[in-house]
Amino acid sequence: MKKGLGTFYGIGVGPGDPELITVKAAKILGKLKVVFTAASTKNNYSVAYEIAKSYIPKTVEIVPLPFRMTLKHTARRQAREENAKKVLQVLSQGEDAAFLTLGDPLTYSTFSYLAKALKGIEPDLSIQTVPGVTSYQAAASRLLVPLAEGEESMLVLSGSQGGAALREAAGKVDNIIMLKAYKNFENILATLEELNLVDHTIGISRCGLDGEEIITDIRRFKDHHPPYFTLLIIKSGMLHESSCIETCQGNI
């Protein structure tokens, strides 16, 4: 740790239910003066802050950091570096600060990119993470569907590029978790149909948030996108067995 610099915390606030925030995260949030959140370039709204706000004293300064939603690598890198400099302005005063992230800070999170940018400027900066409950852990709990049993394997995929990765993994992995399933859902659904996995798939949208919805038949989204916070649990290894999804649905 570089002398004079505060510690930067990446805090996972879980998928939506404020009661899933860890005791450690709550303790850290209660002693800070500045908390950073991710925002779009259009507004400062933060779902992560809305989840964690009951643990944050009203005296804490909330600083939104705009991250550009673009495919241009140079623009994304520039935004991360600009945000890293804003964080360092606080840390250079000897103050600790935190960045809130949905789920876990090191699982498909903006925090990991911000941390790399900070280390690129200040290699000796002290950065600590507080793990959070992931959306798929919360979803499995809500659905009563095991993520893996016995000697089964499990793979977490991003659906942002459609079903290509799913096609490659099916048949090789017993359980597949597909995050970010909303954007290219038509292609993902077509891939699941091609692989005869539709009836071995269950989805959930906005898990732990207002408007939570369990999707037992993903075919109904054939002609339109499901909500933004949608994930799928795919029992790829049960093509020739009775899926536990069918059994568990009766208990939901």
C-alpha cells in the first residue's frame, strides 16, 4: 500500500434483496465518507445503491461514475481511466472509499475493469474486495434448483453474444448458467431448441427485486426480449433423465 493513500473496496451488494448483503460489507459501508456507484452517461441511477442504501449513513457522499455503453474499446478504456482518476482524488486525501457492484465484484463486474485502471496508475494502491451473493446463487435458492450435485460440472456463461458459447458447451457440462440472457434472447432460444434443451431450462427475471418473475416456459419470449435482469439455468446433463427442474417447479 502506498503511504498516504486510502484503501479502495469493491463491495458486492448481491442480486437485489438487501438482506443478502454480507455483515462485512455492511460494516465497511458504515464507516466510509465516500461511496462510488456505476452510472450510465444518461443518468445517475444505481440499482446497487438502491439495494445498499439502508446500510449507508446519510452523511456519506455518493459519487456516480459514468461508464459508456459502447463496443469501442478505446472509448471504454478512456472512461475507466477517467473514473479511476476521480477515485484517486479521494484516496489521495487518505480517505478509504468503496465501489458498489451488483452480485459479486469479481464476476462479470465493472469493478474489475476499474480496479485494473487504478492499478495501472498506482500499482501499490491497496484494493480489497468483499464478495457478494451472485444472481445465479440467489436464483437457484429461489427456484430450489441445485446448481450442481455429486460429481456434476457447472459452467457460467455470458449470453451477450447469443447462443454460440452455449452450443459449444452443451453435452460437455452438466449444468449451465447463462447470465445476460436478455439481449440476444432470440438466438439463445433458437440454440436451446436446436439442442433440445428448452424443456431443461428455467429462467428468472429481477431475482430479489421488485417485479421478480419465474419463467417456466421460455418459449413465450420467442418474439420479444425478456426483462434486462434475466438469467437461465440449463440442465444440459439431463437430456436422458427426468430433470430436477420439473420436480422442483411444483414446490415454487
